[in-house]
Amino acid sequence: MLTKRDTVRPFLRRSVHSQILNEVGERILSGVFMPGDILPSENALSDEFKVSRPVMREAIKVLAAKGLVDPRPKIGTRVRGREQW
């Protein structure tokens, strides 16, 4: 029988930012977005996830900091090759 001390802690809720970061990262890692592909625009992604552009922009910044993408003005956000992660 489980006591209060033995119960499993529930998962903490993720922030919207964290959920988006996870989803886009999963798409990159699973090959939905291949190296060299340009991600859909911030507007398109923010519409898809039903979030504001600043939230989407922050998620892209974190992916860039991890080396998964390379955002460029007037070009778009390109997925980097696996060897560059």
C-alpha cells in the first residue's frame, strides 16, 4: 500500500513556450523538418500553435541557442545539419 511519502509526484505543467519549443524541436529531430529546410514563418507557426509572435520568436531563439536552427533576416529560419548540433 502506498503512503503519502510513496506517492508519485505528478508531472508539472509546461509553459506554452516550453510546449512549443518541445513540439518544434521534436519535428526537427524526427525529420519532419530536414536539415537545410526553412521553417514556416513566425506568423504561420504562431497561427498553427495559436500563440503570439513573441512567444514563437522566443522558442526559435532557444532552438537557435541549442544549434538546431539558424535564423536569418529576410531569408528565414533554416534547420542546421545534425553535425552542427
